[in-house]
Amino acid sequence: MAFAGIPFFDDLPLRKAEIYGRSSVRRRYGEGELVLDFDDDTSDVYFVVHGEVRVLIRTAAGREMILCELGPGRCFGEMAAIDGLTRSANVTALTNTELCVLPASAFMEIVLSEPRICQRLLRLLTLRVRELDMRLVEHSMLDLRHRLYAELLRLSAPRHGAAGQSIVSPPPRQQDLAARIGCRREQVSRELTAMIDEGLAEKTKGGLVLPRPETLRSRVQSVLDGTD
């Protein structure tokens, strides 16, 4: 089936899945290959089947910032399908990637005819708005150091076998961190060195360890609360 393994369509009746699946196509992209670019006049919706893509946004000043990475089961391109405007982001394959591509007309017919899928889309859009709101607050209120703390916390996961610790794995590239928080790579390098010296970060073969994530979280919150 065309939509097999794509959680977004979990509640789609089998017959509809077969009908709308005929409108979809599978496309493969190599590592580093462009999927979408800013201002593209297309409206298809993309679902990641295998691999991973990176989403970049462009600021009003023309600077590009990494917004997120999307892996299997995630989707992108739904905004253009809804409002018909040109693309607002750049999407590039990070690895060899397979995508399921659905025309906007079929996507909207599914969403408007299936309440559960419509609710899923609304939750997805709401989550993205909340994430963007938080990033806006961080860029408005936090200095570079605390923006880096916040981004590392966002990228990290609990470290297996080490209670209270977190890890960013694989190790993040400094230029990628800089593109996420809006600064230069050299600034990230200095801040990471300071974190290591203070015992707030450790470099390992498997990733960047955050031994005291709660300390980082507390420092970020103190600035946001105006108590620092």
C-alpha cells in the first residue's frame, strides 16, 4: 500500500487509502540533494518513509537558520497545500532518503473528509507554532550562551545508564549549532569550550554529553524569568 508505514494516515479507511494512494509517488533523494527550495511554486505534501531531511528557514535579513530535522513518519510541505503560497523553507536530504509525495488536492480531500486526520493535522500545526514561538522568545531574550544551552537541551535525550545525564548523539557539528542559534561557528566553539571547562559538557565518541542538564535548564529559565 502507498501509505504503509506513514502514521499520518493511520485512520484512513482502506478503500480511501487505495484510491488516494494512486495519486502518490515515491521519490528517492541522495545525501545532500535538494528536495524543496525557498519560493518554489509547488504544493505537494511530503512524507518521510526512510532517511532524514533538514529544514532551513530564511530570516528577513536573508540569513538561513536550521529549523529542524525530520525522520521517518514525519511530513513537510503541508502549508503550501493549505494556502497555495510559495515555499517558505528549504528542505535537503541529510541521508539517502525515500519520500512519499502526495498532491495538494488529494491531501486536502483526505483532511477535509476524515475528522481524525484533520485533528492530527491541527495538532501538528499547533505544535509547530508553539515551537516557533519558543524560538522567537529565545532569540529575543537570551544571549548567545543561553541560546546554545537551550538548543543543546532541545537536541538531547536521556543518556542510557547514566541517571540525570543527557546526550546529543551523534555529536553536533559546530557549524550546525551556529546555524540553529544564529551566530558564527567560532562563537559556538568558544562557548562549548567554556561548558567543558565548567563541567557542563563532555565530548565522547558517541556524542556530546550534558552531565548536568538541569543546571543548563535552570540557567535558561532564570534568564527568561528575569531573575538572572
